[in-house]
Amino acid sequence: MFQRMMVNGKEYVPSAEIAAQFGYTSDYVSRLAREGKIVAANINRKWFIQEQSLKDFSALAESEKEERSIHLKQQRKIERLMHVQEIQKHKKKEKMHIHIALTQSLAVVLCGFFAGLLGWVASGSNLGVQDLAYGTQQASEQIIESLVSGSQFLASFSGWSVATVIER
């Protein structure tokens, strides 16, 4: 094994020895030396590394790693928030569709109910088909108007009676 060397008043350590100290492989340390990322000397095809240079490189690499980690955490947080917003938007649309379907179903049921009520009233009185058609049309228009205007749905019908539906 090589000994430590002094070159220009600075101590250099064999790459294999210093690599073990820092938890690197000797190939990696040699590559850093070839690329000029650390201060090193190549003597008889063996790399000798200045220890402080590798310490500085290691500290810089660690700080860059921390910065990357922080940046990635921020990106992931933003992506999660955007994903949650997309899910909430989708749920809102889904909820809106359910409300529309329920409202439409209720309107159909009410129209059928009032048409049946008109028929029942008509069977006990002398109402003609035109009177029933007119009453059904009026009931449908009032239901639609209350749905479109956004008013309290059931409150729109509080003043209804069979007489108001079939009156002309």
C-alpha cells in the first residue's frame, strides 16, 4: 500500500485509502480526480488525493443533495395539492349532476302527481280534456319556473290548490 505523499507542501493520500474513509469506491474518487472535481496528483498511474479537497467536495455534494431533496418535496407537495383539487372538482361536478337528476326526477313526479290530481278532480266535475290540458300545462310551467329561478322549490307550491291549477 502507498504511503501519504507531500507534493508542494501539501499532503496527498492514496485514492483507495481516502475513498474508504469517506465511504466512496476508489474508482469513483479516481473519476473525480480525472474530471478535476477534487485536487489530486497522478503518480505512476496511481491517484493521490488532497484530503481537504475531498472533504469540500463531499460537503458540497451533500448540500446539493439536500437542496434537491427540499425542491422535490416542494414539487411533490404542489402536485398533491393539485391532485386533491382535481378530485374535489370532480366530486363537485358529480354532486351537481346528482342534484340535477334528483330535481328532474322530482319535477317529473310532481307533474305526474298534479296531472293525476287534475284527472281525479275532473272525474268528479264537468271538466273537459281542454281544461285538463290547460291545468297540466300551467302546473308544468310553474314547476319549471321554480326550478330555473332557484327559489325554494317547495315554497313555490305553498299557495297551490286544485282550484288554482285548473282555473283559467
